[in-house]
Amino acid sequence: MRIALAQQNYLIGDFEGNRSKIISAIREAKKQSADLVVFSELCVCGYPPRDFLEFSDFIERCEESVALIAKECAGISAIVGSPSRNPVVKGKDLFNSAYFLSDGKVKEVIHKTLLPTYDIFDEVRYFESNTEWKLIECCGKKIAVTICEDIWNAGANPMYVCTPLDELKKLNPDFVVNISASPFDYNHQQERIMLLKEIATRYNLPVYYCNAVGAQTELIFDGGSLVVSTSGKIFSEMKFFSEQLSFFNHDEVANNSSDKNSSPLKINLIHDALVLGIRDYFSKLKFNKAILGLSGGIDSAVVLCLAVEALGKENVLPLLLPSEFSSEHSVSDSVILCENLGVSYEKISITSVFEEYLKSLKKSFKGKPFDLAEENLQARIRSGMLMAISNKHQYILLNTSNKSEAAVGYGTLYGDMCGGLSVIGDVYKTVVYELAHFINRERKIIPENILTKVPSAELRPNQKDSDSLPEYDVLDKILFQYIEKRKGPRELIEMGFEKPLVDRVLKLVNTNEYKRHQTPPILRVSPKAFGSGRRLPIVGKYLS
């Protein structure tokens, strides 16, 4: 039996475009003598469709696409993901389903059993859970078809009352197919590999895992589809962050006894994920040009480099917006960076505009010292100029705030926190430096002075980030434990962090939740990013 895995990049709600991709892969697979071609979870409509699922017309279009795709399945079979209607009045209206298409029609429909409702997932909101067990048959083989979570929590999560593979194993399948739309984070592929190896050996079955690729707003799907032999060895690991159609002889897979995976390094994955996230956000919204403020600091430098790689140097406009407090090297370092990238830039001083604002506010500010109000005013002047040019030329403004700053509220609402997309809002400051060194791995693109200078917002004389925050190497360790690992204040203190420092950092994180509710979508690269996967109250108190 010859099996193809189609790792494809879909656009949510683009039924014609998605269908065209799927049909093209079916035709190519047929030319290559495949018996079965497998696509990813909800490929017909794109994942995650969220509240589009509440539109009857949306579901009708899914059904129409499935019927048209089925007509292509003559002399070849396919497994495609799409929502299906629940014919029973009881429960939710829909299932998250895998359609088995053969002989020009729908032969079987398999429903997802385990519906995730954590982090970025909310499938219980839309779907009913499967309660019946069946296999599909193709070329004399019996196949256990599962959908994403159905294997992720096999026997490990007490929130689920059943384990699908335990039930399906009783029906004596020849192998497992899992269609998935599993979002990227920097740990995810290694977790997948460990899981699929465990499943293959536990159930003594080969596993074909087909994952989606591409970015859907803040969520990035990395591909990395896997084929695992009966012995738990990786037979094949498909490309990361790009589409691919691969073919496998089932007998070779089943009898494979050597591992063939070579997953990239963590920083490489983060870099490539962010590039894909930018590229897809622009292309799927039909934009092609970006603008950003280039300060001479590490954050905007890294974002500029990522944007140029994603969109091309001709489609990115960095704006240098110095004030009276900007150091000379901030401007010169920015110019060198632009020259190294071959990017055109514009320089507009905000000094005169700032002075005019102060004149207008003189009466209101009378008797008050220079403080946060004047600092934030500069940031908002810059954002006003960036947004004006963005509007005039139909650019999307890229936000350059990092995760450390977003966590503790070290940013100005409607100032440096504005934008259409937050590129590194899920990347801690210390990791931003790692990204910068990775970008410089072959030649010096980001100037050395940007890599070594003391971080500063340059909104007042001799300002440093450390005037307001703990040093980033300490701050990031606390933030990681609190945000990603969900360690509470008492646990952090037990880990050796001083209580006053813990109280200070956690207070900053919790009291600035309101700011994060007003930020642009943040490209997700960690297991716990700000956005739809982290839901905390704006008004609350949680300290030691």
C-alpha cells in the first residue's frame, strides 16, 4: 500500500483556495500511484475556524467542498478534515470529523473524540464528542483514524473518560492515521516525537501523523509531519514551516528499524516560525508592505531583520524617529543596520513636535516635574507618525515589544505598544539576543553596538531599562516560571527568588493585564503566550 501525506497551508474560510490545493494534491498523488492521501484536521475550512462554525452558510460550504473533493477520489482514496453535522438533537450541532473519500463519494465519517478546551483551544464550544468506534478499510488494510487530540492524551489525562486508541485497538487495525492541526511552540516537535514513538510501541502499530502548516493570525502551524514504524522509530520527518507532499510504502514503514529525525535547534525553529508568521499574516490579509519604528535597540533591529526575510527588503520601511534624548549611536546604528540589509529608510525628528505638545500642555503641566507623562508623550508622537504613514501608504505597522516588556507593562499604550501585529511579543528579552546572534550567524547584519549597548527607551536623559526593571536575566527567569510554568508566588520564593523581588514582578505582571488586552495579536512561539491562550482577569490580586 502506498500512502501520501499532504502537509498544506490553508486559509480559514477560503473554500475555493483550500479545495484547489487539496484536489491538486489528490491528482498528484494519483499520478504517483498512491492508494491513499491524507490531509490535516479541518483542512476543508482551515483551522481554527472558531465562531465561523456558528454560521449555517459556512457549514454548507464545507459540505459542498467535501462533495467536490470526493468526486476526485476515483482510483485513489483520501482522508480530509471538515466539520460535519450532528444528526441527533442532543448535544452540539457539529462534529470535528475526518471524511474517508473513495470511489467518488464519502464512504465513512470518523468524529473526533477528545475535544481540547485549554490554552488556545475551545473545541467543546462548538463540537460534540465521538461515542462510537469504527475503522476504515482501504486496499485490504484496516485503519484507525484519529484526529489530533485523540492521540495527544492517550491514557494520560484524567479529564477524558476514554482513550480512543484503546478502543480502536480492540478492532485490530493495521496502522494509525492521525490528522492534526497542532500549533507550534518551541518544545512541541520533541513532545510529538516522544508521544508518537510511545503510541507506536504501546499499540504495536505504525503511525502516520499529518499536521497542518502555515500561520492563522497569531497561531503558527509548523508541519513537521511524522511517520513512525511499528518499533517506534521515526521513518520520516517532513519539512518545517513549508508545504510538502510525501509518499510512503507501508511495508517499508512497518518494518523500519532506524530513526531518521533531525529536528532543528530551538532558536532556529523560533526564527523560522516568526518569519512564517509575518509572511502569512500579510499574504492572507492581502497586504505586502510593513512599516516599523527603528530605535537603534535590539528589539526593533530583530523585528526589522525578520520582516525583511519574510517580505523582502523592498516591502519594509523602517522609520528613524529620534528625539532630543536619543543618543547619536542609536541613529548611526540604525543606519548601519539598514545599509547591511539594503533597506531604504526615512528619518523624522520628533523634537519640534514634542516641543509643540509641551507648549500646548504648559498650563495643564504647570508645577509638575518631567515624568512618565512626557516620556509616554514621545512614544505616542512616534506611533502617530508611524500610523499616519501606514494609513497613507497602506502599510501594516509591526509592533516591536518583547515578552518581558509586555509582561510587566514596560510600554506605552497607543505608543510603542500599537501596531497590526506583534512580532516578538512572545519572545523574552534574553531570547531576543539569541535571535540576534542567530541572524548574525553567517555575516554581521545587526551591528555589534546594538548587541552590546545597555537597553534603554531613551525617553529621558541617561535612562536605562534597569532603572525601572530588574536585570533581564533575572526578570526573565521569574516571568518564565510564573507565565509558562504557572508557579505561584510562594513556589517562586521556595525556588530561591527573594520575596520583595517576586512581589514586585508579579504585581507588575498582574496590574498590567489591561494593557495586554489592548495589544495587537502576538505571534505564538511558546507553550504559554499572551493572547487567547492566557485568560486572566484585569481586576484581581494575586501576590504572596
